[in-house]
Amino acid sequence: MDPIREGASGAAVEDIQERLASLGYDIDASERESKAFGPSTASAVAKFRLDHGMQLGAEIDAATWSELVDACYELGDRTLYLRLPNLHGNDVRELQQRLNILGFSCGDADGCFGVHTEAAVKQFQESQGMLADGMAFPDTFDAIDRLHHVWAGKPAAGPHPMGGMGFARAASVLDNVQISIAAEDPISRNVAGRIWNLASATSDKSGLDLIDNVDSPREGDTAVILLSTQPLPDGSKLANLTADDVDTLPARLRTTCESRRATSSRVPVIRVELPHGLGYDGTFTMGDAQTFAVMLLDAICSAFDF
């Protein structure tokens, strides 16, 4: 495109002025009314370029125009998905920032919809019981918006290592929060039993207990955690998380529980997948069971440390 600079006028200038004004840059009313690229428009362009790490200048060239269009996208303006060349813009950055806070790590929020962002979208969708296709449609945006009270005002860098929370805090959580645990297979039942043993040893008033059927939670349960070593069956509507990223698991548990409680009066049931392929054939040991139990109990206590 030919550069647009001071002295120009018309519809293109009007579009530039509207975009800059929407981003908070000041332009004289007289210039906007006449659609004229005057001194205040040039100053706004120069400030925009400076704010976005571009070369100093007061004209709209192809690179500046592309940056301006990207900056004006807001989450929900368009469907976001993985393609080549990658979609990029402020809406992608907002999506990445919010998913990072919620525990579904996109890596750096760079405004570029790449493979890590697609993977995070899929994980979030699966946690909501949605079709996990990695394409962010209005239903995905709505689910994120319902969690506004969780992500609003929080630092957007991710992932967020939680670390061990300590015996005293874990005991306090177990004393004050009632959670049931169930399991789908022998290995996950082994891990669930060890979690119960650890919880009972941590607090003699532990509110964590084992149940056989997720459809029959205890009265007063905050959540039901269902452990499994199997992939989520096709068509399942269960909220599903993987235990592969220990650092973000507490945030993902909390996010999923908050989302379920906001959309249903039923006790949230959250399925947590242990690594697939575990079996009593030498690939799974008692040490593994204890390691998973310690990790999961710590994540549960961190997640429900209200």
C-alpha cells in the first residue's frame, strides 16, 4: 500500500482515526470531523508506532496498518484456530493471557495462534466437557467469560508453578473442604486409596473420602475427582484434565470447578487422567502410585485453598 501521511484526507484517514481513537489515542475533533490527516493524527500515529516497538515515524505504511488492525481485534471478534500463516492480533493475545491464568499454558502471550495455543484451547475445551477441536468459537469465549472473576486482574504470564503448599496449609484445606474421590480402573483406585491415606494422615478431620459412584456424591461435597488411566471416551461430556503438567494442575482444577459450579447446581465432577499405558506389567510400581498420590493431593489442596 502507498503510505498515508499528513495532508491526506478521506475514508482511509477516517478509518485510521477511528482505530486510533478506540485504542485511546487523542485526535482533535476538527480533524476527525473533516477526515483530515493533520498534526494530531500524525502525533497519534507516531505514539502508536513507538508504543508497538516500530520505527519512529508519523505515517501509516503497510507494516503500521497491519499492526493497527491487529491491535484493534478484541476477543470474540472472530473465530481463532490454527492455520498457516498463523492468525495474530490482540484477540489472540487476550485468549493466551486468560488461558495462561486459568492454568492452560500457551507459553508466552505473543499474539500468535500457534501449536501451543491450539493445545491449550483443546485442554480448556476438554475441561469444560466441550468438543475439543482447538477452534475458539463463541461457546469457548463464553466459557472463558464466565470465569471472569478468576482471571480478571491477574498477571498473565504462564505457566504458574504452584510448588508444594506445606503440611499446615494442606491440613487446613482438608479440615474445611469436603471432596470425594473415585476411580475408573485398578491402578487409579490404588492411587485414590493412597491419596485417602495421605489425607487422613495429614488431618484427623479430613473432608476427603472415597466413593464408588460419581453420580452419588456426598452431601456437602465441593467437588468429585474421578481418576483414570484411560483416554476420555468419545462423546463423553465429563470435564477432563490431564495430570501431565504438575505446575498448572491446581489452577486447572480450580478453573474447572468454578466453571462447573457457575453453570450447574450439581456437584462438579472432574476427571483427571494419569499417564496412559500404565499397567501391572512392570510399567507401574508402588513407588509410582505414591508419587502420583502425593502430587495429586498437593494439587487438590492448592486448588481448593480458598
